[in-house]
Amino acid sequence: MKFLLLHLILIFLFTVANAQSKKARSVTYQAHPISSIKQIGDSGSLSVNQSLILQDKNLDAFIADLKKSSMLLHTSIKGIPSVVKDFLASFAADGFSIADPGKEWNCCDGGWDDDLPNRELINVGSDGHLFIITYLTGGIGVGEHIILITYNKKRVLDFWTGDISERLERKSEIIGYLIETKDKHWHVNKYKLLI
């Protein structure tokens, strides 16, 4: 009898823990009050309002989403959802070519190889609604960049991008950096919108 009672208690505790775990994983996001994305007509094509991004008008909503999200960041381009990949490819002249960390890419001050990607991934994360990617681009030097996107299965809903001055590898570092720099006169988006 004691064994049966212990067994029932364990089943109950497991069920409660599983329900709490599922509840913790399901994050409810609010639609961003200001979005840099506008759908044009019935064609499904999207337009990006660069002015909203350059003025960080939608950045507070992204920061709030990042704080809520329990996403984990990882280092594989396989983590880019297809709807996001299509969106990024449509705005980048090279189709948003990107290499996993440590793989060959067109970095800096050397020959340019059209067969190599033009970016190197730092990290990427997604939770089915919120997407984040940090990456490097080359040229005379190396630049660090960040992209934040909200999306659903059909399309991108909001988009923000900026340059960052240090290599950010954890979500907490990214949140802290965005909060610290968003209101500075030299903030991350002052000079250009770069994908």
C-alpha cells in the first residue's frame, strides 16, 4: 500500500512539474505598437521603414520581447527559420550569405571570393516568434551587427537592425548593451542601416 501511495504521489508531482514547465515555455508577446514592416497590397510583399529603425522607434518593444523570451542562443546558421531567411535574402544584395563560426568567409583586407559568404555568424536564436542574430562583416576591418525580428509562420512582422561595438554572445549581454546604448547620441544606428 505504501508503494502504491508513493507511486501515485510521484505521478502527481511529475504531472504538476510538466504542466508548469509547459506554461513557463509558452511566452505571450504583444504586437509591437510601432513596426518598421508594412505589407504592400495583397501581393504579400513587404516594405521596411528605415527611418523608424534608425530612430530606434521599435527597439523598446524588441527589448521587452527579449526579456520575456527563454530562447537559447547557438552557433549554427541552421537555426535561421525559413521565413526569416527569405526576408533577409530579399534585402541583401548577396542573399544574406553567412558562414558558421570558424568557417571561411570574405573577411578583411584580402582577396574577395564570390564563392564565400560575406558574413560570419556569432550567434542566433529563435523561439517561434522572436528571432535574433549577431554576426560579423568584413572589409577594411571587421564590423559586428545585430538583427531582431518578430515573425509568424507566414511573414515577418517587425524588424530592427544595428551595428554593435563589441562581440555580444549571450542574451543578457545583448539586452544590457541595447538598453545602455539606445538613447546615446552615438547610438547603434546613427550612421546607416546595414544588413
